[in-house]
Amino acid sequence: MAFPASRRSLGQLFRQGWNEIPEIMATTVLAIAGIGMATYGCYKYSQVDGDNRRYKMTYVIMRPDDPKVAKIKKDTPF
């Protein structure tokens, strides 16, 4: 006796998917984990001001009252 699709639990659907298409189920789990880690990494990058590079390829002129200037002066060893 087969259950209607609306009466299945999430665990039953996962087990059936793992038995029928294990490659798709495994890569889906890995993709969700990768998206989660990438989101967390981008969040942390923006929180610690990851774009505050002291050495750039081109010259950048900043006003003395710019808040980035204080961070750059704090980071420089001299």
C-alpha cells in the first residue's frame, strides 16, 4: 500500500530520495553546506572591513576627515 505524497514525512522522502538518486541527494547537501559557508564568509568579511587594503595598485586620494583614514593609520607600522 503506497502512501499519498501529502502524507509522507520529510524523513521518508529523504530516505526514498537517497535510495533512488543518491548522487543528487549528496550533492544537494554539499551545495547547501557550501552556500551556507560562503554566506557566513561574506558576512564576516564585511564585518571586519575586509576591503581595507593598505597596499593598492593605484593611488587613492582620501580626505583627512574620512573614517577609513583613521583605520589605515592605525594599521600602518610607521
